[in-house]
Amino acid sequence: MFGQQLCLVTLLLSVATVFSLDNGLALTPPMGWLSWERFRCNTDCVNDPDNCISERLFMQMADHMASDGYKDVGYEYINIDDCWMSKERDENGRLQADPKRFPSGIKKLADYIHSKGLKLGIYEDFGTKTCGGFPGSKFYMSIDAQTFADWGVDFLKLDGCYSNTDDMTVGYPLMGFFLNHTGRPFLYSCSWPAYVGKPDYQSIAKHCNIWRNYKDVQDSWDSVSGIIKYYGDDAQKFAEIARPGQFNDPDMLIVGDFGLSEDQQRVQMGMWAIMTAPLIMSVDLRNVKPFAKQLLTNKRIIAVNQDPMGIQGRRIWQVSNVDYWMKPIQPNGSYAFAFINFNTNGVQKKINLSLNYLHLTDPAGYNITETFTGKFLGVYKPTAYLHTLVNPTGIFMATAVPLSVYGRY
């Protein structure tokens, strides 16, 4: 098996200039649900049957995704994260699900999820072990890819624990090659850039649909705000790589969990839309508070995220601990924009600026609409001033559509 794998590595290197993932998937950022942030590696189904990583949990999440309005607004993937496997492969070297927690097997779980009109995602690791200590894919990538295809899996997240980072420039493309070789479409999520010092984003985008490039999100404002700052700094210029089929992934939505205020949940949802990020929830869909559910299913926010141009928004400046972001959207010449107040002094921030400062210069003017509520704020010429208040650790978000697109001034 190792010899065969080595030959395939050599083959891949010889055709690296022409090989790419090119699977036609993720033309807009994928939307779905992932177990990790909310349920972690809970394998104790004896004492905690409602919250352990098991087929029952994923079937229940699929039920709620399909029946509670999430599927209707675009969420489609139910993704298993780490800790789903047995500690050993079977006698043929194939991965196998833990028989006590997944007694029906992954194929039956995939069939169930597909019956709901949804898709199944699964987790593996590029190294010898997963981050949770279960069997990794090193030396088994071909058989693992075929196993996932045989099971009917639609999405693979490939982590990078217990691995040599020097091997990743070959290994991650190799898994993409094997996934393509199965003939089954796989949305391919790579953790490749999160593990290497200077990622080659051109190569990563060629071989992966989405990719993690920063720390795991935690259920806290410090974590969410830190991710936004990292993306705003964009020191490695990864924003310019994002486009249909290839997106940066700042990690899961923690909207509806425990650590964020309502304002902070609005910040995460709004900024993940502005950053053109995958919208992958990690919340207990069986017990979602009304505010969080309304936010997660807000069609106006989702429309900004799913804009077909697929352009990642960027921070245009920072003033007094307030960040200003812009994202081009359709129709041509339109923008979504956001002001995030990172101050924690308990005082609302007064924003009073001309549209010129947002580079909104169409002489016809713009229809300005607040995004969270859909409230129409008015028609603004480029020299007009926009006035608003932004709560501490809160956000103002709006869209600007030029009047010229309607053929009138």
C-alpha cells in the first residue's frame, strides 16, 4: 500500500502544474452545521446520550435543519467533526465508525440525511492521528477517499494534527486528487494554511474549496473579535484569493451558544457575511433561542454572504477602535458595508461621515438599506452624511445600491 501511495505522490508532483480540484462546488460559501464547537469530542453516550457524538445527534440535527427553516434559507451540510471513529481500522484497512455510537454505520446515516434533502460532511486528518487521537489518513488517503465515496459523503474536512508540515504541499493536493478520482463530488475543506508559516494561497486555492487559516473559534467575544481583526489585517493578502469555488474560512458560527451577547452575535453573523465566509453553524438546533434563530436565518444577511460575485470584503480603515468594512455586491456598483465598534466603555459610538469616505461616489446617489432589519434609510448623494450609533461590541451594517442601476437619477 505504501509503495502505491508513493507512486501516486510522484505522479501528482509530475502533473502539479495542471492538476486542480475544479469540482464545480462552493460557487458561493457553503452553509451548514458542524458538531465541534458546541459538542466537541463528547463520546460518553452512557451518561450524556443527548449530547454525545453519535448517529442520533446528527439525525436530530438533520431533522431540525430540514423542518425549522434552516434548509429553506440555504443551509445544507450536516457535518461530523472529530471523534466519530473506532480507534482501529478494520481488517481491510478501512475506517469504521464507533459501533456503539454509530450502530447503523455512516452509509445509513448519509442515506438518512440525504432523505431530508441535505448533505453529509465528515472529518479526517492528514496526519497519523486526528487531533482527538483517532486513526488519521497518512498512508491511507486513497482508501479513505473511496470509503467516504462509498458511504455517500459529500464534504470532507481534512485537519492537520500529528503531521509533518513539510508534507502538506503534496499531501493536501493528493487527497483532493483521490477525492476527484472516486467520481463523487466532494466539497473539500483544508486546514493546510492554519498549520504552515507562510501559506501559498495560490496553490491552496487551486486544490481546496475552502480552507482554515487561523485559530479555532471559541465561544467568546475575544475569539470572534480576534478573528475579525486578523482578517482585517490580512497580512498574507489572502482576501484577494477568495472567489467562487475557493473561500477563506474563519471557522464556525457560534451564534446561539453561550459566550456572546446579542450585539456580539450580530457582529459575528454580519461580519461572516461581509468576509464571504462559510456559514457553518455550531449550535444545538434542538434548543435555539428565538433571537439566534432569526439571526441565523436572516435572508438579507445571507444574501450578502451568498452574493454570486464571491468577493471577500475588506477593512478600509480603523478610527478610534471602530473598523470600517466594504464588500462589493451585485448589482454592479453596489456595496455592503459595516462599522464594528470594538470599544467596551459602555458608550455608543456616533458615526457621522460622508458617503465619499466610503468610496461611494456614483453621482446618481444610492439607496441605503439597513441590513439586519431591512429598514430603508433613504437616498444619499455621495456628499450626503450618514448618521448612526453603534453599540459597544456592536455593528451597523447596510447595503448601498446606486440609483443608476435602475436607469434613473
